[in-house]
Amino acid sequence: MSKAKRRATFATGAALAGFIGGFIFSAFLLSAFVKWQEPPRLDLNFDAATTIVVVLTALPLMLTALGIIIAVVGVFGFGILKTEAFNAAFEHAQEQLGEDGDLRQIIEARVDVIVARSQAGRRSVDDFPNPESEYGE
């Protein structure tokens, strides 16, 4: 696992753990507050309209929190995806340009054809004045 991927995974885990821990802590504090009151002062006889208002008030808050979590995960996920795509492309290019790579064989064949075509018209000794040199020129 790469260093960037480990860092992104840790940050995402820390954000999710903080969110879940904060939710649990606030639920604990609310339950403790309600439990330690002498007589319960809350009248929990909700009618249908009050229940709908409470649910419709809590829904945007939950969707906002979910959107923030998805955005954080998306940002780190895109960074990891970009890094891993670059590494995969680089490794594939190295593999293809290696000794037995298909791309290397194609390039060598094309270069051989180009060199053969450029040398096709040369037939006299004057075309190769120095046969001792590396390329015969």
C-alpha cells in the first residue's frame, strides 16, 4: 500500500470515527440529562404534526452529514485513484518497452523498415566511403 493511500485511508477513518464518536457521545449526554432529571419535564405526547416536523427537521441534518462524509471520502478516493492509475500506466509502459515487450518489438520492426527503405538506393562504393565506421559512412 502506498504512502498516500495509507494517509488517505487513515484520514477517512479518523473522520468517520470522529463523526460516529461524536454522535455516540451526544446521545450519551442526552440520555444522561433526561435520566438524571428529578421528574421528567418533557411531555412526549406528540401528535402527528409534531412528529412530522421533528422528522423533517432531522432529515436535512442527516443528509448534510452524509454529504460531507461522501465528499471527504470522494476527495481522498480521487487522489488514490489518480496515483494508482499513474503507477499502473507506468508499470505497463515499462513492461511493454522491456526486452520481450510487444511495443518494443513493433518499434524495432518499424525502425528496421525505415532504415531498409533509406538504404535501398545505395549500391555503389561511393555511397559508403568509409566501410570501417559503425554505419559504413
